Amino acid sequence: MAVELRTLGPDDWPLWRAVRLRALVDAPDAFGATLDTEQGYDEHDWREDLGDGRTVLVVDDGAPVACGAVFEKAPGRAAIVAMWTDPAQRGRGHARRVLDALTAWAAERELTVELGVNRLNEAARSAYARYGFTATGRSHPLRDGSDQTCDVWQLGVSRG
């Protein structure tokens, strides 16, 4: 079966919920949200999550193996969030497929693209650097109460 990129809409909420919870179990320190919080979401929350911006899945041999989302964070700025690839599928170009779709969405709207990446996640930092993201010098806590830090990276910008 071929690898397929699928854009999700609100009616795809059960699939999005399953993939998102799987990602939170696999990589809890990669996300600003927690498994406990998102397990408490109801159908309305999941549908709303898919209502703005663009959320995509990479489906390989019928199974979702990678995901990500983008939304307009502020006028002129888009944020990429929820990036994840199944550990057994890493190194196969799935993250690049997701990033291509998300950055295209932002480019169509003439938005500058940024994301947050945990300082401890060397694999993600390397993948984002290869794609063209660079550190902005800004950072924020991973989430409220966390001692981990995420650096804000922007696509196509060099630090001066």
C-alpha cells in the first residue's frame, strides 16, 4: 500500500484522538499538553481541535504513523504543533511530509512559521534544523509547572 497524506476535519475526531493519545503516551515531554488532560476531552473538544488551521496524518499501509497541525497563532504568525512520528516509522521521511503540508498551508496565508522544541529532544531539533528551522533566541516552559524548556524556532530565519 502507498503512503498517503490525509488532512483531517472535525468528523475525523475519533481517529485524531487515537493518534494524539498514542503520541502523548510515546513522547510525553514533546508536547505542551498532557495525556491526563487530553484523555479528559470530550467529542466537542476533539472536533474543535480539528476546526481551525490544518491537521494532517501520514497513513502507511493503512495505519496512521505521523501527524502534525498548524494554526494561525497571531496575525502574520503560524504555529506548528502536535508533531509526532511512530518510533518504528522514524527515518522514513514522514515528518518531512507533514512539515511540507503544514508549511504550505502557512505559505498560502503568508504566515511566518514557528514551533517550540524541547531542549532535551535532540532528534526533533536535528530534524527541524535539516528542514530549515533555526532558533529565535526565545523560549518558554514546556508546560505550566514543568522544569523543561522549549526553544522557539522559526522557518528560514537566521539568528543575528
